[in-house]
Amino acid sequence: MSTPDREIRTTLPVARQQAIYVGGLAGQQPKVPVHPARLEQAAAARLTPEAYAYIAGGAGREDTMRNNLTAFDRWRIQPRMLRNVAQRDTGVELFGRRLPSPFLLCPIGVLELAHEQADLAVARAAAAEDIPMIFSSQASRSMEDCAAQMGAAPRWFQLYWSKSDALVRSFVSRAEANGCEAIVVTLDTTLLGWRTRDLDAAHLPFLHGRGIAQYTSDPVFMAALDEPLDADSQAARPPLNLNTLRSVLQAARRFPEGTLHSLSNGRALAAVRRFIATYSRPSLTWDDLSFLREITDLPIVLKGILCAEDARLAVSHGVDGIIVSNHGGRQVDGAVATLEQLPGIVDAVDQRLPVIMDSGIRGGADMFKALALGATAVGLGRPYCYGLALAGEDGVREVIANFKADFDLTMALSGCTRVADISRECLVEQ
């Protein structure tokens, strides 16, 4: 006899479909399109050109973005019949936490470009759906504000390792205090990639005071505003005109000390300049990981691993997990696709730590293929951001619900009743 939990899981995808179809009888359509291409198109129509460029764009000619998507075409699912898939379990375990479905919400910065509620809306949606949210270092709302919306729901923290060890220590300490269950160190953004859409628009949101809420809410960062900047940072001054003044005013409005106060003392502009001077450390090496291990007992996950040798180095340096990622194609144009690299990295790790994969996940079949090639779970990025742009918290929840249902149905229709059944034997290589 099946347990109540299993009965609930069995009905989830059917219930999701029925809710949409029954709503159609009353002339209602989903708040967000279900098809991934139409989802992006609808969001593009809602977003400003600058916002869409930042969210949807990649590096260079965006070959890496295309590679991430087309890599899934190399593999075909081979469904098996008469396997009794009436009862299914889509759950996985990560760092002692049982998750209802094998995906997480990737960290995406500057979510205020998509919706005024930004990270708060995503936090509420993730908590309601019991899907882990990885708080971004480049968030529009502080981790404290987001954690307050989530109760006991799972959350991780993404760390951009700054030039200030004191700030790194402060970020990690705050993440621990706010219930984060892992620290995700993003390795591939020690320098900003050559993002052609943003460059054509001459738009970097951080210069407008967007996406720096984790910093302006941090006591270590705020104390550093009174310290002198280095010569390179001092030299980065835009020409003074009406557009410049408008940008300074916008930054002041987002500053926690208030518009008039921050304008009068120049601290909002100082925060932007301090952020630019501090946020990344290109000199980071494997040896620096020992510092992070000294300051936290949380699992350390390295995000940005793309080759087997780096995966072996991660294991030898005692990290607890890796994320196979190329930052959604936003950093290196013409780079390898994450799915292409996944099997070799999984083999190199040899089950010694969990392997998560992001960049290119657009539906349940993509999730299934990644798990069949050895991923423990996957990371979902742009699609939930498009849902946020279209319908705020409800839009994010719909995207999450669609992914849950799509994966569950794909698993069942392929002849699998649990995630452990999904293996390379489920795929045929083209």
C-alpha cells in the first residue's frame, strides 16, 4: 500500500495539468507561458531593453549560450514500457535535506530589473514550493530580508569572493545566522565577461546602485566607505551631465540611509565605487579555500567547474560539492557546454561528493538527461527570472510547479519510479 506522501506525489503532475485545463474552461490561461521559448518572449516584451539584455544576454557572440541548449540534442531519452509507474518519488537528498524535486534556484543578481519585489518574491515562492533558493551576492534585497520570508525552508548563499577577507568573513557569518545550509563559491566571475548586449546598451546595473543590497546591508562594507580607494578606482569617474545626475539620484534612492542623507554626504555614490573596487578577486587560487574552511562548518560548494581535473582538485581540497556551470554562457564565449562536460566530471568525482549542473536547463527532459548523466540535481536560472518578470511571486511559483510536473511526467513516461532509477542506460547517444 502506498504512503500518503507517495499518493500526493503521484497526483502532482496530473493535478498541475488539470488545473491549467480546467482553468481554460473558464477562459483562464496560465499567468506565465509554459513553453520555454514563449516564456522568454513574453518576459522580453515586459522588461525594459536594458533589463532584458542583462538577464538574457551572454558573452561575445553568445555561442556558449547556444552550446548549452544544443548539447541536450546529443542525447535521446529511451522510454521503457510496462514498468508500473503509478507511484513515484521525485525526491533527492542534498546535505541532509530531503528535497521534493531535484532542482534548486540558481543565484541571479539584480532581480529588481525583473520585478520590484525582486529577491523577496523569489524567496516566498521557493519557500512555498520547498525548493532551495541560492541567495545571490549581487542581490537587490538583503539575505536577512529574504530569510525572514522563508521560515524553515531551505536556502544557500552564493559567495563572490571579494578582495576583502573581512567582508568574506562577514558575508559567511551572516549566511550562517540566516539559516543558509551551504556556501556556494562562484569561481568563474573573478572578472566580468565581455557581455555584448550590456556593452551595446552601455548599461551595468551596479553603477546605478542596483544589485548591491548584500553590501549596503553589511557592517564591514559600510565601515569601509570612509577608507580611501585605490588609484584605479579613483580614476573611474563618468562625465558630469543630466544622465549622470539622474543615475546618482537613483543610487541614492536605493541606499539604506535615505535619499537626502546619502546625497548630501555622498555615501550612496561611495558605496557604488567601493563595490566596484571590492567585489571580485582575480588572484583567487585553490590555496585560498583553506581560509573559507576555517571560518565556516557549512558545506562548501564550488560553482563553475568545467573539467575533470578541476573536479579532482576540488575533491582533494576537501570541498563538499561542485556545480558544473559556465554561468549560463555569460562569461566565456565559445566555452564547452555544461552537459558535455558533466559525464567526465561525474566519473572523476566517483561519488565522493554531489554534482549539480546548471546552464541550459529549460524543461523536465533536460533535468532527466542531466540526472541520467550523473548529476545529483540541477540548477534553474533564467526561466524563473522570466516568471518573476511576468507575475512576481506567482510567476515564479508557476515556473517551479511546471518544472516539477514536467520532470515527474518525464520520469514516469520513461519508465522510472524514483530518481535512483535514472541512469545512462535511459539515454541513447546521437
